[in-house]
Amino acid sequence: MKKTTPIVPLFKQFIKETESGKRLKKNGEKIKSGSIQNYYYVLNNLIQFSSETKFELRICDASKLDKRELASEKSYWKKFYLKFTEFLYKKGCHDNYVGANIKIIRVFFNYLKNDKDIITGDFQRLFYVRKEEIEIFVLSPEQLKFLIHDKDFEQTLIPSHKRIKDIFVFGCSTGLRYSDIFLLTNKNFEQMEGDWYLKLKSQKTKTFSFIKLSAYAITIFQRYKATSDRIPIFGTISLFNFNKSLKQIGEQAGFTMPIEVSREQQGKTQKLTKKTDTSRNRFCDKMSSHMMRRTAITTLLILGMPEHLVRKISGHSNASSSFNRYVHYAQAYMDKEIEKVHSKLESY
């Protein structure tokens, strides 16, 4: 008779050893707190799944199983995958979230094998990690120009919103991640032969950037320049409040055009609509910190900067599949603009 061990205590140990630094990345670095937080989300989902469906979560030593028992174990994990993903989809989750859960569970199984010498049979290889391409929302060059230059609009903003608007515009100009922007100090800015440059090492990718600043980005820097080189020039603000304020700024700017939002479940596209208020599917409601970097990259591409230079600025490798999404978006934008010209020439 095969001996089984409950999964939840092992998963908690997996998280604990990650938090303490006992479990590290392959390059020896500590695993980031954001990833650990995602581990907790998966743990909670597993506990809720087991409780609501009465599905027993356990593992066994596959090295001691005979042929019939191995077939039974394989069937068990196939059943787990189908029932667990079905559970998440019924909660309203989409492919990216479900795929992220499965990916972490696969990491957990590798931990059991490599760190704990528990031979589970590698049945996690049966788990398919779904992904979906979420539509990119970025400011158009016209919208970005409005936020940069329209002084009448700027005067209508309350001081806290004016600050967030400036930070957002700075991000749309430099392509920095939200996490990197709020670490900037005076030391990250350097003047050379009359021009200002931004120099930094990305917190996420550890890549170095040396970016020449535009006149309006320099104005923003000088407006918030700190009294000490140790103080972040943009201060601190929670991501929640930053995104909430951005949506309000977008609404005030008139970026309220309706948009169509769709997501995928099990590879099938579904349009997202609010049951209580369909008017909430507006462009301004999609404004967030992610839009800064996306806007910077697509604006550079749309306005004609070669791809290899944009990759250099944004820190994307030549093999980056995510960068190709920006290229496709920029091409679609240019195609629409060309079609406008063509339609004007067709009438006489």
C-alpha cells in the first residue's frame, strides 16, 4: 500500500524556506517578495479548492510504486489538474492567472524533487501552463502631448494629481518601470556638455540604462529635485493610490472614449463588460503604472526609432517575445494612420 503525505504542510515549508533565503534562484539571488506573495496566493487557492471540492491533496514516493500504482498516480494528477483549473475558472479567473498558479505548482514539485529528494514521478509535466495575450493600452502621441503641454488642463489639477501627472509623463518619456522611478535620486541625473542624462541600474533586470532626457523631463526633474542625494526625488506613494489617481486624471483630461476589453478562458476569447455599469469600459479606467513604460516604447516605435535602439533603452533582449507585442501594436497604429491618408486621397 502506497504511503501518502499531505501537500499543504510541504507547500508551507516551501514558502518558509524561500522567505528565509534557504531556497534561492539558480544564480544565487534571493527570490523577490512579489514572487513569494504569489506563492501565498497559490497556497490559499489550493486550501480553498481542497475544502470546497473535498479533493485530497497529497503526494507519494513514486520510486516505490509498481506499474499499476504508477498508472493510478498519473490518473490522480491528471484529475487534479482538470479539477483545480476548473475551480479557478469558475471563480472567474482567466488564462494568465490560472497559468501562473500552475507554473508555481510545477516549481513546487521541482523543489520537492531537487531540495527534498522526494520522487513524485514528475507528473507535473502533465500540467499545461496557459497564457493569453492581453491587449496593450497606451497613450497616443496626441494624448501624451496634451499631458505634457496643456497648461490650462494642468491648472485644473489638485496638487497631488499634478505631481502624479508629472511622474506619469516622466515615465512615458523614459520608459522606466514604476519600481525604478520611485528609487531615483539626484545621483541618477548627470549633465554632460549641456545635456542631461538619466543613468540607473534596473531593480528588476539588473541592466544599466543611460538615457538622454527631453526638455520636459528635465523640467520635471528640476521641479522635484531633492535637497539631499539620499532622498528619492518623487517621494513615496502606494501603487493603489497612484493608479486610482491616474484614472481620475485621465477622466478629467477627457480620455473617456469607450474601449472593448476581452480576456481568455481556456483559450476562448470573452468580452468583458460590467454587469452594473457598462460605461466603466473607458480608456481612462485602463490607465495605470504599466501604461508609462508601454507608452514610452510604442511612442518611440511609432515615431520611427529603430527597434534595436528602443530595445537598448527599454532593456529588452533580442529574443524578448514581450517586446514584439509593442512592435505589432505600433505597426497597427501606423497602418490606421496610413489608411486615413489613403481614404482622403481616394476622394476627389
